Amino acid sequence: MSKRSNPLQLMREAQNEILAFVRSLDPEVENFTDVDRVVRDHPEWDAAIADAYRKSGYLDLWGHELSAHPYRYDLALMEEVAEPRLLADMRAYCVGTIREYYSGGVRFSVNLAHYEASQQESPREAVGLLIDLYQTLVRDHDRRVETARQWLAKHFPEDVDQHLERIVPHTPLWFSIVDRVEPRLGAIARMSISSEQSVEVCSSCGDPANDYRIANAAEAMPGVPSLRLCDDCVVIRTVFGEILEAMD
């Protein structure tokens, strides 16, 4: 693969390299949806396709952003970089980031859920590599948006109040995300809402509830932007490792 530094160019080259290899096995392949089909339907090609993913560099492209802008992922580094003359630019970057706190990374969580479901049905080496990739992308997105939020909370807390993307549980937008990343949660929430004839109920059991964000969602429930929970369900989820913060 070319050594050019343009991330988009590197991505296109890696994708084309993978597509070209899989087309050598199945000439009908046109896109990565077709690649997924080939991986699923032809286990005899799985190891070779996994090797093509590795050799293309596709699995390592996420590291370019981290190397180019390490301060975006580390609050201490961001404090060092944000000297007075750059303060306005840093503030603008952080505001733009928290405006897409959830929606900016939902594609990573959706792909992760897709490949995890595929792996449960038909385990493949290539799919395992993609699960590892999207787990990394989900975690990195979480680190990036949290770093921006924490920096603003320290220096410009009014920006957090005004611009942080908040997705209220049980709204159409909430369901549109949850149905793609954690469909069982969406189904349970709908049952609770239907049973109690109200959206103002716990996402899990239907009892009176308050709204929470999952501070460690990248590990606990990737892509889930918020939950509406009763006190008992908060305790249960906390015992199982979820870090819940009350939403304003």
C-alpha cells in the first residue's frame, strides 16, 4: 500500500486492495456488504480474507488520527496544547465535538453490533478482526468526546450546558439508535411503555424512573446514548459495572 499520509487516500487504497482480493475469489463482489456475504458463505476462504485485511493496513488506519492529534484523546495533553493563542480554536473544536457526542460515533457501534451478531451465528477469523477494529473505534470515539467534554466543563462549562448532545430516552431518536445497537433493550423498553401506557417509565421494568447517561458506554453498552431507570435498576446495573450519571 502507498505510504502517502492522506488518511482518506490510505483508506481508499486499503479498501480497494481488499475488494480486489475478494473479487479474485468471487467476481460478483461490488462492495463491503458483498465481502461480508462471501465471508459468511465461504468459510474455506475465511483465513485468506482475514490475511488480506491485515496486509492492506485497513485494520490499522485508526492509528493515524491518534498519532496526528494525540491531545484529542488525553485531557492532560489538551491542557498543554491549549495555550492562550489557540484557546478559541480549541474551544471551537470541543464544541463541535460534543454537539455530536453520540451521533458522531454511532456508525462504529452499529457496525460492531452487526459483526458481533454475525460472529455468534457463524464464527469467522475475518469477522473477529473486524470486531476488534470496531471495539477500538468505539473506545476511541468515547475517549475523544469525553476529553472534549471534560475540557469544556473545566474552562467553559456554559458550552457544555448549551451544546452537549443529549438524547432523551424513549424518544423516536433514542429508539432509532437503540434498535440498531442494542435491539433487545429497545424491545424491553417498548414492552414496559406498552404495559404502563407511558414513556415516563423504566427502560427495564416499567417502574417510575429518572434519566441517566452511561459514562462507560463504550465498554458496557456501545452506542446506547441514555437510559430511563428506576432506583432498583440503577443499583443492579451499577453492580454489573455500568457507571450511570443523572442527566440534567
